[in-house]
Amino acid sequence: MSKLKAKDPVLAEPSRLKLQIFGPPGVGKTWGVLEWPACYYIDTEGGANLAHYAARLKASGGSYLGPEDGSLDFDAVLDQCSALASEAHG
């Protein structure tokens, strides 16, 4: 028989959200995320480079990494994740 492994919660320092969103097309995943403050958007489909998406991302103070910037290269995305985790940024 298995033993329960959960522990009492402890206070932790707040950290930035790290999130991957997936779902069927057309439900508003991209549109909603582009409004989050200072979002670092890694666009693997290239759809968020359209003018209305770019305007929404700019208004929220976000940054964009698209296919033309290396978002389809797994190593480049890992490099960006490492940089986000280790470098000071807004």
C-alpha cells in the first residue's frame, strides 16, 4: 500500500508565472495572453506577428520571439528560457 507523500505547505517567495497554454484553435489563447503585463511571448506558429496582435502585445509591455527569431529551433527556445531564468529583465 502506498503512503501519502504530501507535506504541509510552507511560505515561499512569489515568483513569475511559467506557463504553457494549449487548446483547440479559436478559443482565444493567444489573444488573452498578449494582454498579460510584460509577457515574453514565444510564438511557434507565427500568428502573433499580425498587426492587431503586435499592438496588443506592445500595449501590455510584452516582448515577441517568433519563427523569424528562432522560436522553431528547440535549442534557441531552451537558450531563451535559460536567459529568462538567469538574467535580470522587466
